[in-house]
Amino acid sequence: MNEIFVGILQDEFTVDPMENYKRIRELLEEKHQVADIVVVPEYSMINILAGLKPSDVYERAERINDSIYISKISDLAAKLDTYMLIHFIEKTDTPPKTMSSSILVHPSGRIDKVYSKMHLFDAYGYRESDYFLPGRTLSRPLVFNHVRFYVAICYDLRFPELFRSYARKDAYGVFIHAGWVRGPLKEEILDLLARARSHENTMYIILSDQTGKQYVGRSGVFSPHGFREIDMGYRRGYVEWPINPDDVLEARKVVPVVEQSRTRWDIVLKTAK
């Protein structure tokens, strides 16, 4: 199978969608080369942790079909001739709640909603559910060169059932938008969880995280054998990396855990109440 080149962007973002778009554009216009798809961090449209109340976030949120932010990203995707997987804060009809969503912007101009964050970050004394409505369904598949990927968002990384569900749908990898907040041992926890999800499902994890004062950075790629292939550290930056589907097939021959799990376990997503 042919390699797929992924682009991973790491930066610190603000509360202003247009300022954040400019930061994304500057990095990609300078550094994009051959990436088939570019992934950006969680909250890269609006950094909700920069002192915003739910009503402030709702005021800045947009609807997918008439989003100025998506329109700008679409122009950039066309210019670079690449797909862009962006984090988007989606306005709803139930203010002040929005949705934390992942949108695939095609270079052709097509816009696809892929996923809305299912597991909201109600932990460490924080309540993300004050801001967002939870997603109700699994990610739609993203298919490049006949290779299937799925999407997760930040806190989802702590739920192995989600990633095993994707592996059993023949995922070769999962893209993750992250805004992993700083705190005691949080860098190590992020690295541990990403390596675990990649190894136990013998697939790639492609992680784009924010950096700066609030977030840990450490974006990168984790192999189907559970090893970190890239560590972007703490600086603003952009890297491109080849994803080799044959490495997934090899890993699944050596450690056929995904196939073996089918004979013992059913994974059922409960209907939301």
C-alpha cells in the first residue's frame, strides 16, 4: 500500500477565530510540502480556556453551512491542495451550549462533518459539559488511498472502548485533536495513553495538541507497535510524516489482538438518554 503523508500543526491559540486562522495559514504557507491531510489541535478555532464563559463561546461559535472560519480554511486547503481536518466549535439551537466537532475540509471545497466529541472533559474539577453538548455517534471514516482512519478529540483518549471500536472497523489510525491541559504528570499521561491506544489496537495515533502556557504540546505520531515516532516538543511548529499502512498489517500479524478480541468481546455504544 502507498504511504499517506500527514501534516501535524502545533501552536498556541487565542479566543479570536480570525487570528487563529492567520496563525494556521502562516505556518502552512511557510512549511506545507507534500501532506495529504493536515490535522490541527482542539480549540484551534476558539481557545475556550482563555477566560471565556459558555455564553462567550456561544457568541463566537458558527454554524457549519455559513461559517466564515470554515470558508477561510477552505480557501487555504484549495491553495495548498490538501485536506484539512479542523476542530470547530459549532453553534446549536440550545444556547449557551455548542458542540466540539471535527470537520474535514476538502481541497475541492467540499465540507464534511466527521465527529462531535462524545466524552466531555468533566474531570480534574473542570466541567466541559457546561460549554458543550456531547456527540452521540462514532466518527465517520476518512479514507485515503483505500486506507481508513477515524477521529477522536482529546479526553476521548482515556476511553479504550472507542479506539477498539475503530480498530474493529478496520481503522489503520486515529487522528486526535487535543488541548491537553498542563498539570502534574500530564505530559507523561498523554504519552502513556497515546502509546497504549496505538499498541493495544495495532494502529497509528496521529496527535495534534496545543502548546504554550496552558497546554503540554508533545504532538506526534505513535506507531502500531506502540512507539512514539515523532515528538514535537513544546514549540510552535509543523511537521509532515509518512504513515505506512503495511506497518499496520505487519503489526496485526505479529500481535493479532484486534481479531482475537472479536471472539470474546462485544462493544456496544449505549443510546444516549
